[in-house]
Amino acid sequence: MMLWAVVAFLMFGLLPFVYEFLQGDESMARAQPKTELGERIYRENCAACHGEKGDGNGPEAQKLKTKPRDFTSGIFKFRSTPSGSLPLDSDLMRTVTRGVRGTSMLAQLQLSEEERRSVVQYLETFSPRFKNQKPAKPVSISSRPHEGKEIIALGETLYKDAGCVSCHGPKGNGDGSSAEGLKDSWGFPIRPTDLTVKPFKSGPEPQDLYRTLSTGLDGTPMPSYFNALTPRERWSLVSYILSIATKEKPREMMGLVGEEVDGMRIDMRAAMAGMMGGRGMIGRGGGMMNRNMQERKKDMGR
């Protein structure tokens, strides 16, 4: 109840008094050079988890089970580019805009599109890879074939033959024989996804799953199947995974799941610390809390 009291006060009690100030802040944001704007937005909205140096070691990071991304490595899970490649700006923009379900990385819809693009450009300054390399061409997403029993059966066979069982388990519960002791590229323990439970981190659409199978998740044991499986086979595997994803993660306030609740608390603290600058929950466009709730409702409707 105390949490909701703070939320209500921030959303309704203070808004009339800061509205004019926020409008002035928006004008200043538009006038700032993108590098300065991106750095400011990063420090106010991202550094608490990702760290001032972008190394994933912010003051909130140790409290989180799913560790924030270390931008200095230039390794990113969610991309449209082949395994080992840098992501496109649009890939990073997608993550910033949509967030990563089940983790503390919430959709940053309190930020304008310009602010999100600026912060994407800024976070790329943390790794020399972005100066020395260019992203490869994105992996194409072919048209999804008509779904039926035959394609799901093929997907089930491929699930076993392609080795998915060893990590994700015979029924997709994330309890395969190789699941214990897995670590990511930064040395943190990592568990295979329970494929029977939605929402998935990669996104709510079948195309998101297809993209993950095609690109792999760099920095994790999840490989790319771009060369191992044909487009039709990858779509068959997607169909099978969706057929066993019959459960939903427990939802808490505002439809949040898992560590999203921790992310909300972190964003609330950031908002309270810098709310006179128009950040966080009471920012323009309805505020972080209201707009994230709208996104959760859309996701629940899928």
C-alpha cells in the first residue's frame, strides 16, 4: 500500500506543479547536441544498473539476478545481425523501446524517440568495436508458413535432433542435462529459458523467436541455427515452441512479471531523485508508469 501511495502522489499530486517546468525541459532537450543529450539521458535513466562507465556494474546491479548488459564488451544478445556481429542501431532501439520482458530492463517509453536514439548513440561509445567494425547485414525473416499439425510435428523432431533438449529439457522446462553450471560470457550463472512459460525475453511475436533462432544470443550458450536449419525448419521449431508455451509468468502490479518489479522500483527511485528534470514516471507523454502499463496490456492481449 505504501508503494501505491507513493505512485499516486507522484502521478497526480505533483504533476500540476511541475508541468510548466517539464515543458521547458523538453525544449532544452531538443536544443542539445545528440552526444550531450544521450549522455544526460543515460546518466539519468540507465547508469543506476549499467554503470557510469557502461560496464554493467551500476549501484543496483548486484541486487539483480539478471545482470545488466556490459556495453564495454560490444556483445549483445538481441540483434537482427548474424552471430558475432555488432547489432544495428535499430536493434538497440528496439530493446530500449520495448525492454526485455521478465528482467529489470523496462520499456523506456517515458523517453521521446529523439532521446532514445541519442542514448543508443551514446552507449555505443563504451565499446571500441563500434569504432572499428560495422554491423553485418541483418538476417532476413522469411514469411511464416501455414501452421498445422505437420509443421508442429517437424518442429518437435527438430527440437530433439538439433540438441535443444540438452539445455531446455525434454518438455522445454529449462531443465536439460546441460542446464546446471551454465555461465554467460561475463562469468555469471545463466539458466536456459523455460519455453513453456510466456512472455519470452526476445519479444511477443513469432518473428522474435525466429530471429533468436537465426542469430543466437551472443554472450550466452544459445547458438545460432542459421546454418544448421533451413528457414522452414526454423519456422517449424518456432511453431513447436509456441505450441508448448501454454503457461504465463505470474503477474504483479500493473502486469509486471519477474524482475520487472525490481526495474520499476529502480526507475521510481531515479524518478524521485530527478523528477524536477522531467525524468521517469511523471515525464511527458503520460509518464513511464502509465505508458509501460499500456504496453503490458497490449502484450497481455496477444
